[in-house]
Amino acid sequence: MPVPDKDTLPLYGCMTGIVLPEPRVELAPGIALSQGYFQVFSTPILAFKEAPPGQHTPAPWVPVRGDFNSYLSRVELAVTDTGALEGFSPSQALWLVAALLRLRAESPVRVAAVANAPLASLPDIKDPWALAFEASGHQTGIFRTQYTELTVADITWLAAALPIAARLYHDERFMRAFTVFDESLWSGRIEVGAVLIWTAMEILFDLSGAQHKTKAICSALSAHVAVDERDRDRAYNVIRELYEKRGRVVHSGWSVQSYDYAQSFALARAAFVKVLDDAQLPKSPKRALQ
């Protein structure tokens, strides 16, 4: 049996949280989404005897009931070529597609497992393997539904954003900001998630070492996401309140309310979407002073 290697082409993954409007959608050469049905599930078993060397654990067994992971997927993500993504490995390509969809879909999008062949063919081929991928038991975000039915507009945006994100990912500022933001979704506690979201915003706007950081982040983010001057002033006040609450979490161990987390997430999501739509990072205040 071959050693599983998620960075060898081709690579296939089952994606939760979305439904396609048609059987197959090509996002880029060698990267496509297809309709399917896949379920990843497990139930832990309690055993009562030690397994003999080299043998299976003997019966009897009792299933352990509780909150264990089970993921239902109706979409397969196939990566057969990564040439369109400027040096990304197959697993990075899968992650990037999922991470971009998490900006667009208000449902729990994840690649639950990956395999070395089309998923529906695994029972019938020789030496198949499958690996857990985004396997955290916790996922946060703004979830209004279990599945988002992708529209033509969603797919068009994703196909356009994918090469832009791959190019920007080679800039350390975008890479660090986007990965920290995406990591915030798997932290398990919204307090930790909120802190990571604001850390990502500090990195995105190059303000990690800024003096008067609260004012700097409020000015930069409100100007970036606002549609007009009135919207900017309103956003400034919201951002200031949220960022001050983030400080209380860090320095005093305060809790975070779910609506404050949701607002922080929505602002960060809007910031990244605008970066992708503009195809460029916000100007760094450090470079502006040079």
C-alpha cells in the first residue's frame, strides 16, 4: 500500500457546506468542483482487552456515544494540476479554494478528507488511501445555513479570486494575515478567534508595531471597507468598540459576545474580499513614510 502523500498529484477532497448548481465547474486549469455524495464519520469504540502483538483488539466492544465528528459532503474538489497557482502544492491548492469559499459562503465550508483518486472510485481501485484534512472538531464563523447553494456569481468570483489570492500569497503580509484569519475559524473559542481576527487585521494593514494602534487600525479598516464618508464614520466607531473589547480579552480575560465576534468576522471578511477584488494589498503606512 502506498504511503499517503497529500502533496502528490492528483489530489481529491470532499468539501462540506456548499452545493453546486451544475454537475461540474472548472475554476482553473486542473482545478474543478463536481457534484457527489460523500460522508466522513466515526464512532469511538471502548474495548476491554489488550490486543495481542500484531493483531486486532479483541471483542467485546461497546460504542461510545457523544459529540463526535461526522461530515456530509455533496461536492468533490479535484486538483490535477497546480500550474495556475504559481507554485502551490496540491494540499495548499485545496486549502486555498476552501479558504476563499469561507469568505463567500455563510455555511461551514471545509475539506474534510483528501484522497489520491476520484472519491467515488476509491472502493474499486487498488491501493487507495484517504486522509483527514481540515479535521478540527470546532469551526466558527457566520453560519446561516448548513449548505450554501453556490450561484453563477459565486463561482465567477471564486474563479477570478483564486489566481489573485495565489499571487498575493507570495507576499508575506498577505500570507500571514490570511492564514491567521483562517486559523481563527478553528480555534474552538470565540475569544481566541476574535483575538486572531484582529491580529490578522493588524498584519493586513501593516500596523502590528504602530503607535496609537487603536486609532491606526480604526482609520485604516474603516476607510478600506466603507462605501462613502458617512459609512466610514459609522464603521470607525464600530471598529473602535470591537478593538477595545479585543484588548479587554487579551489583558483582562474578558469573554466575547457572539454578536461582537460576528461583527469582527464580518469586517475582516469584507477587508479580505476587497483586497481580492482590488487585486492588491492596502498601502503600508511604513512605505508611505519612506
